Amino acid sequence: MNVRAHVSMTFHLDKCIGCHTCSVACKNLWTDRKGTEYMWWNNVETRPGTGYPTGWEDQERFKGGWVKRNGQLKLRLHSRARGLTNLFYNPALPELDDYYEPFTFDYQNLFTAPEGDDQPVARPVSMITGEPMNINAGPNWDDDLGGSNLYAENDPNWEGVSPEIQAQMAEIERVAFNYMPRICNHCLNPTCVAACPSGAIYKRGEDGVVLVNENKCKGWRMCVAACPYKKVYYNWATGKSEKCILCFPRLETGQAPACFHSCVGRIRYLGAILYDADKIATAANAETKDLVQAQLDAILDPFKPDVIAAARAGGLGDDWIKAAQDSPVYKFVKVWKLALPLHPEYRTLAMLFYIPPLSPIVSTIEDGLFKLELPPDQVDFELFNHLEKARLPLEYLANLFAAGSVEVIKPILRKLLAVRIYKRRQSVERSIDAATLKIVEAAGTTPEEIEAIYRLTAKPTLQERFVVPPYHREMATEVWNDPLAHKGETGVGFIELPVRGD
Amino acid sequence: MHGLTIPAADFYDDLRQRQGRKLNGTTYPSLENALEVAEVILYLDPVSNGELAYRAFKDEEKKTGQKLTDLAESVRDTRISFADIVAQPRRQLTSPTWSAIINQGRAYSPFTLNVERLIPWRTLSGRQHFYLDHPNYLNWGEHLPTYKPRPDHSMLLETEVTRAEAQGMLMNYITPHGKWSIHSTYSDNHRMLTLSRGSYPIWLNDKDAKKMGIQDNDWVELFNDNGVFVQRCIVSARIPSGTVFVYHATERTVSIPKSPLRGTRAGMNNSITRARLKPVLMSGGYAQFTYAFNYWGPVGVNRDTFVYVRRIEEPNW
Ligand code: SF4
Ligand code: SF4
């Protein structure tokens, strides 16, 4: 057992309101510079839809992630040898049009327009050419099912959903959508790292954050193509690649990442988990249907004495072990088994997890009629027993979060429904009847677990949602500098101290 | 506000001292520049002056017979000045001029004062009631909220003249609150326009759009007797057929081209609607139907109408 710590996030999709506050916070903090105009390290997608960059899940085109060939994992992008011979040729790279041409507006014209008999206006202009432009793409172009016949209908996750249901989903009485925020998944088996010819990308030992070393990056952009989530971006001004850094400077000072901190729906949970690095290869190599379980198997129980012993032996401090025990991510992912990695079939072992959305629920169509009024004894149980009637089709969610396996999604939705039915019963009827308890049991849970899930879902404190131990950066500083001298110098902003006589 | 009388003469005197200005021999608090105006507002408002919050509750106690001053007891010393809110955002204080209890970091939730501290609702019965027995309401059939069918477009007389030049489809136009802004919220900034479609698009149902030969992101012109609106459109299955909508309170400064039909700069979302006074809102002098600025009075009903919708080629700027 080789125990390591990882700082991971869980997104509770039922709580996301699609406000994009997270995207704005991230953009303002990190990508409001020359060369980063089109980058959104954090973006929020309407699903069904094609996301940003548009159609990023189409790996036939973008060649991201790993594929299993003859029992071995290979980059879908190219073999190692081909990577070197094709260093200057990378056809799988997304182009600017796959993202969007960044635009601004000629606001100055509002002040400088010559006098005339019509009101002046700020026209859209390209941030690249400075010329007037027609805007035909953006980082959130299919928001709220905009252009649904072009985008939502072409969402690759419809695969396996019957054409009748797909057609119904395009009818106003039946449409449903949810929001899905995305950042870099800080994968355990990242293709961005594997594809880099310069060895510039690395996964930090202490918390698993995947970073690009800007000094080493030579701008080959293999990572951009190889990341199946399209979460590495090329900065045209510096000629280097950039990506989400999980706000590590904030983490190291005990603050939540900006996207987390600003989240209006409070859908984000951040915490440490312990995993067994020896199990990475097995987990990434598992049969497609076993991928989720194999990844869960690599996540360790931080209460087990042998795990604790191995963690200590590996150099992990007790505060990290304690943080792993209190981690909301551990609870959602491993204890309650409610959260899943996005597209596990990419085999990068994404380390951010999603609780699939349940809303909007309960609507049945019978004899072509919309039926909400069921006999009172059936209302609660209708959907529980007929998940195939859920508005967001099971197969669709399975394609997003379970490599197509409905059997992985089903127990999660049933448990989430059981929580809802139980808590509703409790607050409306002020008592729990036998039928409800039967549902609780059928969902494989207990009233105690339901209360705990409810508490962390509906009214957690910040301290319950954000559990990250101290990073002890002062000790790292001590190795090469006197902490007091260092403290006095930091405000001056030198990254490398000037040396006298140089 | 809310019929409360809050004695504030001492604070008024303070202001005369602090930022006095002489006029015809008398000293008044100066309202000469924006900063001074802001200070006056903050100093005389119970949500930023704890003593006034306390006095307001005192007055409310007299009216309701409920114990209420405890809600402001601990903040009687608090004064939030303009410099304070420049330094960092501050939480405002609980006050009966609003309806929520926001003490101890509690989020604003309307009417918690009424529900939890038994301040009667400001209606004739002191409760929430839907039934309005005012004769005007009875005469207009508005005494209970009931379903009313969509009026016929000819009744509105807003498409009569345009009918002669009619092109495209006649559709119901509505202007709901936006996703990222309501009313005059500043929304034409670079960030939010980038996260939407870089303009104030016209939403259309996909099947309606098909009938008119309109595709997603095409230019569309909406017009009637009142005016004209030109924008790109979003085609979506989530819009009901027969309806066209534009999120309301669009600016007229960004991305608005000239109207091919009228030759001049196209308008904003309200250019094609017209304010109509709702007659029942002019009834007054009876219980809660009592005029108060920004509370009760006739409003312009200017959100819906009928428009002709047509596809256009790239317009001029
Ligand atoms: S999601 Fe992040 S860690 Fe995973 S492959 Fe992409 S850039 Fe690398
Ligand atoms: S800030 Fe939170 S609620 Fe808003 S879009 Fe982002 S993740 Fe969703």
C-alpha cells in the first residue's frame, strides 16, 4: 500500500443554478490577461448540450484520453514514437472556432461618434483582430437550451437513448436540462502529463494538483489535445500552456478555491482523500463496466488502522489523516456512494466527482397527457419504482458519469430519491410510515444515513463543505530560507532574489 | 415607511454640525456633492443607524403591542458610514422598514418579521388575503386572481398600422426577467455578454422558427405600431410556440443595428411595447390600497404585446 493524499471536489448537481458566478470568479482571478482571453478554466455547461469547447466529448475528433489496446493503455492521440516524429503536426488540436473568437465592444464609439441624427452604438469587435465581427460562438453559447436543435440534439451522451425519448425531450412539455460546472479534474492518471514531450506537467505529491511548469513548457500543445476534458489551454501571448491550478495559492493559505468560494448554490465540497498509488494502474486498466468501482477501490478508508499506519509511514501528517476522515468528498464518494467521476471511460481517473441530478422529477405521460396528480399513496413512489420515467433519461446520465452503465447510476438516483421521500414525509406528515421505511430499505440506506446525507446536502456549514488541512508551507520555506527574512522579503514581490554583482 | 414615525431630530442636528451649509441664515445638512448625500442617507436610515432601528421598532411596538425592540437592542451604537462600506461590504441592520429578520448573519427572507414576531400584514385584515372587496376590483372582475385568456391582438390596437407592411408571423411578445439581470441591473458588461450571446437575443420556438425560415443566430426584426427591435435570435425547444421573448431591460448602447424596415437605429425591448395604466391600480384610499411612493400606485403595464416577426439579412450599423 502506497498511501497518498489528494485534494478533491464534489459537485452536487441538483444544487447548481447555472449562475456562472464560479466562472466569473475564476476568470477575474486567473485568466484576465493577454493570451488567455478565450480561456475559461472553470466553465458551466447546460446539459444536454455540446459544452465548451463545442463538442469536446467527441474523442474521434479530439483524440483525448486513453484507449485500451491489447490489454494496454495507449494515448488515443498517438504512440510515443509518433508523438516525436509528429512534433510539429497535431491535427487533433481544437482550433479557435472550437472555442470561440473572443469579442469585446467598441464602447469608445459611444463617446466619440460624430454628431448625427441617430444614436451611436457599441458594435462587437474581435479581441484578436480589433475589427468589427459577427459573433457566432461563445464559451456558453448553448446556455439554457439555446439553439437546442443544433446543440442539445447533438449531445453525444444521447447514445443508447431511444429516438422516441429524444424526440420527446425536444417538446416544451417535456424538456429538461441541468447545469454542469467543469474545471480540470486533477486526474490520477492524467493524459496531459503523459503526452507532454518536455515533461513540463506534473502532479504534486502533497495534494494531487496537476500543474504546468511554465519554465519547462515549450508550447508543443500535446496536452491540449490529449486532455479528454479539454482543460489545458494554449496561451498565444506567452507561447505556453496553462490550466486550472485548483487555486493552490489559496489552498496553501487555508482559503477555498475561488470557484468554490463564490459558488452561489453552495454545490461544491472540497476535501482531502487518501488513495493507494499502487492501485492506479489496475484502476485505469479495468473493464469499462468496472471502471467506477475500480477507482473507488483505490480510495482508502482513512479510519482503518493499517491505512493510517501506511499513511504515516509514507510521511503524511496526522492533520492530513484527520482531514481525510472529516472529508465531505470521502463521504459522498465512498461512504454514501453518491458521486461519480465525469466520463470514467476516458480512463484518466478524474478526481473530481459529480452527484448526478435528480431534478426535475416526477412527471409521467400517460395517454399523451401530462400527469402530475397521482393518488396520494403513489405520488412519492411513482418515480422511485419507475426510474425509466425520469425526465433526464437514465442512459443519458449513465453516459456522462458511468461509462454508459445504467446499473451504476440507478442505485444513486434511488438513494437520492429515498432521501427526498423520507425528508418530505417527515416535514409534511410529521411521521414516517411503513411504506416509506420500505423505500429507505429498498434504496439500501437507513434513516441515520439519510439524516447525514440531508445535513451535508441541505445545510452544511462552510467548515463541513471545505476540509483542507494546513499545508505547512512555512516548513518548506525553512529549508532554503530563514522564515523571518523570507517574510520580510515577500512583499517586494521577487520570485527569484536578485544576486549582488550579477 | 410602513406608516412608522421615527424621531430623528438629534441626528439631523448632528448632520448640520458635520456637513452644515448656510442658506438664508439657517444651517442645513449639505447635499452639495454625492458623498454628502450618501452620508445623509446612511445616517438617517434605520438599516445603517442602529439607534434609528431601535426607535423604529419602538414605534412598531406601540402599533402592534408586540415586544420588538430586542431585535435592535444590541446594535443601538452601530453607525455605518460611507467610508465603512468603501472599506468592505457591511451587513445592514434589521429594521421594521423592511420585513426580514437578518440578525446574526441570517440571510434576508421576506416577511420573517411578520411570521415570527407577529407584526400584522399590512392589509385590511392584518393577514395575507387574496380576496379584494373594493368595488373597483369587483367591477373589473379582479377581486380574485383567476385565469384570463390572452387578449385578441386587435383589442390592443398596436398592430393596426403595421398590418399594411406586415411580413412574417404575428406573434405574442413577452419580456420576462432575464437570467442574469432584472430591471436596470447593469448587464452589458464584457463578462456577462461573453457568457451569453454578446447581445440581447430574441428567443423563438424551434418549430415557429422553421416555419419562418429562421435559423439559430439569424438576424430577426420585431415590429408593430409602437416601434422596432432588431437582434440575433436563439432558437430553442424551451420556448412555447406562438411566443417570442426578449429578456427585459435591454440596453440600447450595445450591439443594436439599424432597422432595415425603418432605416434608423432599432430600439430596445420596450420600444415595441406601450405603457397602459391598469385601472384597478388607480383605486385608493382604502386599507392597503393607499398610495405610497414605490409601494402602491398606478404602474405602467408594458410587458406584453403582439409583434410581427421576420428574418432579415445582416443589417447596417
Ligand atoms: S482533466 Fe486536468 S489532469 Fe485530467 S487530463 Fe485534463 S488537464 Fe490533465
Ligand atoms: S457558482 Fe455554483 S451554482 Fe453558480 S454555476 Fe457555478 S457551480 Fe453552479
